Amino acid sequence: MTLQLDQTHDPRATSWVPSAQRAGTDFPIQNLPLGVFRRPGSGESRIGVAIGDQVLDLARAMAIGALQLEPGYYDCVAAPRLNSLLGRGRRALQAVRSAVFALLREDSPLPRPSEDCLVASAAVELLLPVEIGDYTDFYASIHHATNVGKMLRPDQPLLPNYKWIPIGYHGRASSIVASGTPVQRPVGQIRPSPDAPPSVHATKAFDYECEVGLVVGKGSALGHPVPLGEAEDHLAALCLVNDWSARDIQAWEYQPLGPFLAKNFATSLSPWLVTLDALEPFRVPLADREPGDPAPLDYLAPGERGSRAGFAIELEVGITSLRMRSEGIAPMRLSRCSFDRMYWSPAQLVAHHTMNGCNLRPGDLLASGTVSGPDPGSQGCLLELTWRGSHPITLPTGEVRRFLEDGDEIVMRGTCSRDGYPRIGFGECRGVVLAASESA
Ligand code: MN
């Protein structure tokens, strides 16, 4: 699928929803991300599109004839999750985007939808947007891989396979939670010293990982690899992911099969799915490989497509402690990094994931791995930022952090900016750390 900038990307377009033009909004009319929400006091999950500080109820707007989509779309727009809509592929998502744009733009000739079609985002609960069947976590930032490697294997930080093969592991879908869900400090088997046997206690090295999630749209058939050139046909949208991690549990359990209980107790997902179409103006080349790095093997070789394989998403992680929040202190920024510094592109991750015939299903989640850059302050987790606790961070209250303490809240944000275009954003991915359960 090639570059399609259309009227929905027109930087001059505005909406009759006033907050869509408000400075700093993540959701101008050029964004139109998809999500699932619940009205207060209602048990019903509804599909919505964020516009300014409002949410447009798609099924309701369609039912009253305000949102003009072919009738065949109604069932998937009225579903409680986005899987069936995303599963119809990029063309269907473009049709929805065009129809929503036509309805919301300032000079729309369509009748304005009744008031009950729009609801304030602040008044609704944002839920997991998709039913996630399978979750894969990659390791696509060479800066993250190198830093972690330096701590574990100073003599050989980057393993020889890294520049040839996108490294990943299969994660756990059942414990993926919506942004805002508190996350309990996990208990696990930990061995602090090679001279003593392991013991069971709550993690003392609770960390976050700032990642970008790739949400699968159109599925792929078992036994049929997806060629790189078609990989993005199978990606519907991007979102933010916090891959909560317990470093001490991880250090003891990870060899030889990789992460397990150090990761699968919780993963947080941002509620709004920003479609690849909305991200089209923010495409960039992937960061250059270093001279001497091997060229990707044929099935991963981007060719001309490489000039647009990356996405310029600025990611920011903020923290507040319980005390900071009680004293009204704003979140402290821990890091800032751009997603365009990754070693492997989203398309390469899809092509690699399916090269052996492994199938993808609508709503599957592929996470990028921790997004870290080369510069100080651009590392997407505390393990790197504090160098395994040896360089603690001081919060504005004077409190010191090596890893997360109970009551700490992590807030991730992502934004895309480019001269001449309205800034679009991902909203936030938020989670507060709860104390370990009493039995620990
Ligand atoms: Mn991860």
C-alpha cells in the first residue's frame, strides 16, 4: 500500500468541535483515532473516535444517518471491540476515516449529529480497544539492546544475531490491561547472589518499558508468509505500550528461554489506536545502519520503501510519586525518545514474524520493544536510566528512585509533529504501582 495523502490530511482542515482546534490537543481532525468507551452507568462497550476532548459514538452516528458509511459497515462499527473493523483491512479503515472526517469538518454540509452522538472523553471510561488474541514483544531498539547487553555481558553487549534477525518472544495476552488500570508489584523467585539459593519475595526492581504497539488489522493465513511489501496492509494502527518488568525476577529466570513471569503479570495499553493513515505525514526513513553492519537479508530488505519505513513519534515518559501527587507536583519527565531510532521497522517485524508461515489475526499486538535512543535521557526504562540502580534519579520532592516504588505512577505520551501539519498525539498510557499482595 503506497502513500495516500488525501483531504483528511489537509493541514488547513478544522472541525466544528471547538476543542479539536485547541492548542496542545492530541486529537485534531487530522488524527481521528479509534477506541472503545463506556458511558457512566452503562455496561455497554461502544466504538468511538476521539475529536478534541470529545468522543464520537460511531454506531449511534451511523444509526441516525449522520455518519455516512455503507450499511455493510454497521455490524463491525456496532461491535464491542474493534477486531472485526480492523480485520477488514486498510481500505475499510480509510472509508471510516473519510466518513468521520466528512461529518466532523467545519464546513460539512451534513446535518450535525444529535448531541447524544458526542460525549466528553472526561466523562467516559476508555477500555481495551481490541480483544488481543496474541501478543509478541520485540527488541527492535539497538540502543536498548546494547545498553542491556553492556550490563549483562560487558565483553559482548550485542549478541551476533542482533543485526540479522529481529529478536522477539511471545508474550501474554490475558494480562494486557487498559491504561489507568493499577498494576500490582509482582512476587517471584529471585536470586540476588550466585552464592545463595533463590527465595520468593516481591520484586525490588520494578520497572516500566516504553514501547510502541503495532495492532494487526487484516489477518494472514497460516502457512503464508507476508512479504515485506505487503506487511503494512496487515497493520491497522499504532498505540503506546508499557511492558512492566521485574528485573530481578527476569535476571534469574530468563536463560535459556527468555522472559516469562518477569513480564507476564501486566502490560498496559493506551486506549486510542492511531491509524497508519493518520500517521502517513509523519513517515521518515529508518535510522541508518552503521557502516559495516550487514545488509538485511532479502525478505527484510526494504529497498526504496526504506525511505518511509519509520514513523517519527516522539515518546515521553513521566513519573509522579504518591507524595508528588499529594503535593500537587506535576509529573517529572524521565525520558524522551523518538521511535524513528529503531533498528527494525514495523514492516520488517511483520515480515519476520510471518516468514515461517505463522499467521496473524485481527487485533494481535506486536510491541516494538523498549524504545531507547543514543543520547542521555532517551532511554525508555529505569534499568537503563539508572544503570541498574547505580545512578539513582532524584524526584522534585527529594525522593530517590532506582526502580519504581509503590504508589509511583508512570505516564507515557506519544506525539507526531512536522512543519506545516497539525500535531497529532496518542493520548496517554498510564498506570500506578500497587503494593504486592499481603501473602508475599
Ligand atoms: Mn519489552
